Amino acid sequence: MRTQLAEALGLNTEHLVACGSQSMHRETLKPWLALQAAARDAGFNLQLASAHRDFARQNLIWQAKFQGKRPVYDLAGNMVDIEPLNVLDKVQAIMLYSALPGFSRHHFGTDFDVYDPNLLRENEQLQLTPWEYLEGPMKPLNDWLNTHLSQFGFYRPYDCYRGGVAQEPWHISHSRVAAEYGGLLTPAIVADLALEQQIAGAEAIAANATLLFERFISNVASPT
């Protein structure tokens, strides 16, 4: 497997550098630090809730949800009983909020979940829900990011719900570098990786690779 494709799939970490306790793509470190500094000047403590996530970590999340050991939610925030669903419907229910292992943009090292811990009340935990960013404690940060993200080469791939992944206002992506990795991914790779890595639901994933790719993987906003 070519190195860059392996990086895109979360199977290789040669593209990463440390950023505090997290890791990110070496080409995104400088723009991230610049964005963070600008946010600081504006009065925000911009921090990473999550940056790079490898295949193994994503697969643990996926397996736990597929097996009913972690909750799965619908767009309204209601817990979904996935037990009676057929395998394809179960896969799609999970992919609303959790990427298929190998196809999370967090594998790229270019995509981050961000927040400001200073905006949380004492003992309040970040939940990463749209309400927190659109109406709740993270709204001031969200409004500032709306204006300034593009100045540092970032954008929001999940700025709204497009019938695939739910809206994620906390998720930012480095436009140029993420596009390089995203361009390597295809439905055939979805099918092959699911079977090779024995991802839960692999046969249904492989049989419906084009549908899943077009609905959940390539179905993102374009940088402006």
C-alpha cells in the first residue's frame, strides 16, 4: 500500500508531528498555531478536543457501537435501538456520527474537533453537540471561527447535514492538505479495506460501498 494512502486510511503515522498531547499532519501545525494565536488575541482559548485518530482507535469505536456497547443517536439526539436493524441500516445509523474505520477525516491529521474550555461552566463537560456551538456556550467561539477560519486555510466539511454525516460545527479541516488525502479514497477501497480488516458489517459495507462512499465519505462541503 502506498504510504500516502496508508496515511489517509489511518494505517501509517509518518505524516504526523506532536502538538501537545495530540498529533496532527506536519503541514497543518503552522496554520493551526497561527489560528490558535489569532483566537487568543480575540480572547479565546482555542484548544483541540481531538486531532489525529488512527484506524485502530476508530475501529474500537465502530465495533463498540456495532455491538451495542456504545450508544448510537439519530439526528434529534434520540438513542437508536440498532439491534432489530439489518446490517446495512445499522451501518448507516452508526455513520451518522461515527466514521467507518479507515474513512475518518481524523486519520488525515488535517481535521480537528475544537473548543474553548474557558467557555464551559465549572464542572460542565463538553458534549460536542450542535446546540453547544450554535446556541450554547461555544457560540461566541463558533461565530469567531465563522469569520476567520478561511484566513488560515481551514473550513468546516460538515457545516450542515447533507443526508450523510450529521452537522459538526466543532469539526474543522485544513482545506488543501485534506483534499489531497480525500482524493485518494474510492468506493473500491471502502470495499477492499472492510473485507481485509474484517470491520464489523464488512460484507454489507463491501456490497454497498458506492452508496456509503457517496452518502457519508465524499458528501462534504467544499472550501470557499
